[in-house]
Amino acid sequence: MRYLAVVLCAALATASVRAQDAGVLKLPQDIEFKGPLSGPPQTVVLYGDPTKPGLFVTRVKFSAGWKDAPHWHPDEVRTVAVLSGTFYFGRGETWDESKFTAYPAGTFYSEPPKAPHFTWAKDGDVVIQITGIGPSGKTFIKPAN
């Protein structure tokens, strides 16, 4: 875990220098989420490209009631900050409402590579910000028959 923290700090420091050199600036009114207005999550890439190697920053907006089935991400490093709403997070390969923990706005957490989990925007709209080292992706876990 200590290695993860060192790698992430180094990556963020490097990104900060690059961002200043490249002039990256995203004001709130300039951030446009892509996707349907309701239903599946909307996303916006703020920095980098999550499909390629290297640092990326994205935001995801979940509409009220959205349930994200059990899945995992391959990212070597992946952190999440809850920007608004309450994000319900459960660990495991099977949807189980007894395993949810409520993460209110301001919560920060990390996800190990390929760690199975599921999420829910149970109480209302939720916006999270993901910082990771790509390439990223999402692999859904098929339910056992």
C-alpha cells in the first residue's frame, strides 16, 4: 500500500507540472458530461486518456437509483473522490445490499487492481472523480448459475 501511495504522489506531482506547462484548465461551466440525461452514468475525461497507459482523471455522474452490477477495473492505481451525493459501495462478486457502505461527499478511497465491487446511487444523483494509471477498463462479473 505504501508503494501505491508513493507511485500516486509521484504521478500526481508529474501531472501537476505537465498541466501547468500544457495549460490544462477546466472551469465548472466547461465540464460537459457525455451520455444520457438519465439512466446509465455520464462521464467526462478531464485529463489524459483512460484507454491508454498513463495518468488520467475522469468524472462520472450517476443518476438517482442507478445500480452498477459487480465488476472490477484493471488499473494499476485507481483512486476515487466522491464530489457530491452519497455513493454506496460494496465489495464482492455478488450484489448484496447488506455489504454496502455509504460514502458521503468528501470521501476518498482507493481500489486495488481487479478488486470485485458494486455500487449504487441509492439516495440521489452522485458525482465521483476517478484518478488512475491507465489503461483502464471495466469487466463485469457474470452471476453464478
